[in-house]
Amino acid sequence: MVRFKSRYLLCEVCVEDRSSLLLLEERTIYQAVKAAVARAHGDYGSALLILSFAVKYVNAHTGVILIRCRKSHYRILWSALPFMSCLENRGQKVPCSINCLHIGGTIRTCQKFLVKYSTQQLHRMLPHCTTEAERDEVRRAVLSCSLEKERDVEEEEAEEEWDDE
């Protein structure tokens, strides 16, 4: 048996109105990315992407998404992401852009990067806080950034490897 190697793209959905992020769903992102790849690379790109393309994680509050694809074809997906201009869900079009933050070989490496990235973002927010209550809230958020759920992610990756075989 041959193990299929995957790449995970950790991306951020950038929108003007943060409340519209609550419309994000895996199905919406899957369809939008699939359409963007078809526009950018045609039938060839679509066919390569469909082999092992999946949206693994969506956080509607922060706009962070995790996308899995085959290692040999991740550049096709990566190059199509800037061409996404809007997401459509429940009849509403949300203008957005997709920012690729990190490309990793495992979910765990993406999670580690996300913790570092979130900590950096919170440190950038700290000087802009106006009240002491806001500062305390940001400090608590910085301290809460940890990798407590690593075991769950490792177990999920092991299951995925067996499923792919």
C-alpha cells in the first residue's frame, strides 16, 4: 500500500464586515475554492484537485480555514486562492479575499503556526486597547493560547492516514 501525502493550507478569510463571517460553512468554502480552481486552471486543475480535496476546519468567528489537498497538486490550489472574490451562502454574496497563512504537511504543524500567529495578532492588538478591561481581556486571550488539544489532532491524522490507504 502507498500512503498519499497531503498538504494543509491554513488560510484566513478577510472580509470588511466581521459579522458576515458567521455565514461561513465547509460546503460554501468547498464550492467556492472548486470554482476558483476551475476558473484559473480549467478542467485539468479541477480534476487534479478533486482527488483528495477537503475542507478540514472552519472557524466562523476568526475566519480561519484549513484545506487539505494532495502534496503533488497543492500549488494549483494555492495559485487559485487569490482569484476568489466572494463566497455565496444562503443566497447572500459576501465579498472577501483569501489570505494563505501557512502551508504544512500535517494538521499539527498548522495548529502550531496558528497558535504563534494568534499570539502575535493579540500582541499587536494590545497597544490599541483603550480601557484596562480590554487590556486584561487581550492578556487573558494571549495566555489561553496553548496546544491542549494536540492529542486529539494526532489521533485524527492517524485515522486519516488509514482512511487514505
